[in-house]
Amino acid sequence: QGKAVVNNLKHLDLHDVSDVRIGRHVSMTLEATSEAEAQQKVETACQKLLANAIMETYHYQLKGE
């Protein structure tokens, strides 16, 4: 399921996502040059692919290396 999401994110021009793990929570690994860029990428992924805004809400937390 995670690999399918990574492939579909590429169709949304989110090429820097290297891993997605789906379970009770969704975990994404991505590259970004700033925290703002990372937030924008996560928001885009949630709004366009990961969450159904009619039925679901989402929250995310960024962790840097």
C-alpha cells in the first residue's frame, strides 16, 4: 500500500518522497530544503491523496534529522 502511495505522489509532482508506511498512522520520509517546503509537501499529499476531507481530519508532525 505504501509503495502505491509513493508512486501516486510522483503524479502530483512530489518526487522527493522516498517511503510511505501505512498502518494506524501514515509515516512519510521526504527530502526538503526547509521546514516550510516540507509542510507544503505534506499538506499537498494529505489534501490530494491521503485524506478524504469529507469524512476525515488529519494532523501531522514534522521530524528533522
